[in-house]
Amino acid sequence: MALDPPTFLKAINVLPNPEAIAERAAQNLSQLVRVVSRRGQKATVALSGGSTPKILFKILADKYAEKIDWNQLEIFFGDERSVPPDHPDSNFKTATDLWLSRVPIPEDQVHRMEAEADDLDGAAQRYEDVIRERVTVNPNGNPVFDLIWLGMGGDGHTASLFPGTEALHETQRMVVGNEVPQLQTQRMTFTYPLLNASSHVQFLVTGKEKAPIIKEISEGQGEYPSGEVAPTYGALEWLIDEAAAAEL
Ligand code: 6PG
């Protein structure tokens, strides 16, 4: 029996500022790895991109390098830009420079999206294959991440699920290439079926510019991609700072 997806309002936590958000998320990761490794498994986590998680990545490298057993973690990316791994816009580069290159996580446990591939769909399929190899699959056949971090853009997008784009309608594939006309680019992104299979989706959203959409989503208004994420069995949590919560 599918549980009713938790509503946004039941799952919102407001913290003072971006540093507090990052500290809480880092604590959550540390506890997750500890608990999951007791089961003899590796924790499977997908990272959000953009600028919000940069503080989190720095804290994980600066304060958790000795606190987390990095052998017990599989890192994926929830979306990626169509740029090579050394490009400043690369989500992989951001996470690697600020965090992953500064902790002893085995290289084959960090999985980069090859979103710059000419055959983007083929690359997305290959990424989904790796997810299916490394992430526990539920009875519906969907991989269940232990934790997926998501951000929210100023237009309400999340991962690279942008308003009005094809990937919003994907019901079978876990990972797809997505044309984003409003940015005149293409991206690789997790789809709703993969996001909604997760054990725990944690939105990390900060800043006053996000407040109006946070308010609309909390009232069930608008059809923003971020507002459509509703894990079937897992926990949906919004970690937002006081600036982003200003209109609640
Ligand atoms: C990306 C992200 C995207 C991001 C939001 C918020 O690749 O850009 O995955 O979904 O989380 O755009 O970005 P900021 O944190 O920079 O506001």
C-alpha cells in the first residue's frame, strides 16, 4: 500500500542561516553512514548542484574528514551540466574541488555524470545502469537512494527538472538527458520516479529570493518541479534558512 506522500508543510525545518543548514546536512550524512554501515552496506547519496551545497561540501572536508568512514559511501550526482569535468560550471568539479578530493573516498565510489557526451541519452542510460548496480532496488524495480540532496532554482526547478521541459513527463527512466530551452542547453538529470523512490529527499534551500516560491509550494500553489517531488515511501524534508522562510 503506497503511503500518502508527506506534504511539504509536515516536512519543513527552518534554521537560522546557510551555515546552520550545511552543518545539519553534514550531521545527517555522518549519522546515515554510521547507521547504514552497521547493516554491512554502503550509504548511497546523490548530490545537488549549484552554489547552495558549496558550504556543505567545505564543512564535510574541513570538519568530517576524520568522522566519516568514506569507504562506506557511494556518491552520485542528481544532475549535471553538459560540460567536461574540469569546467567551472561542472557540479562534479565543484564537489571534487571543495570536498571529494580532500577526503579518502575510493575513486570508484564517486560516479560522475558524463553530461557532456555527444550521445547524451546513451550516457544517461549508462549512468542508470551504474545506479542499478550500486543502489538497492525496491519491489517496483526502482533504485532506493538512502539520501538525495536537492536544491531549488529561482524558477522552482530542482535537479535539472526545469519548468516546461520533457524530463518532467518521464515515468520509466531513472536518468535522462533534458533539453532546457530557457538556458539554451541540455542537462542530465534524475527523474521523478528516481527521486520519489528515495528513502530520504532533503531539499537545501537558502536566500530571500527563494521565499516567494517556498510560500507558494507550501500552500500547494503553482506547479513548480520542486513542489512535485513527493517520495512514495521515503521522507521528504525541506531544510530552509530564515531568509527563504520569510514569507511562510
Ligand atoms: C544545478 C542544480 C540545480 C540547483 C538549483 C539551485 O545543477 O544547478 O542541481 O537544481 O540545485 O539551481 O541552485 P543554487 O543553489 O545555486 O541556488
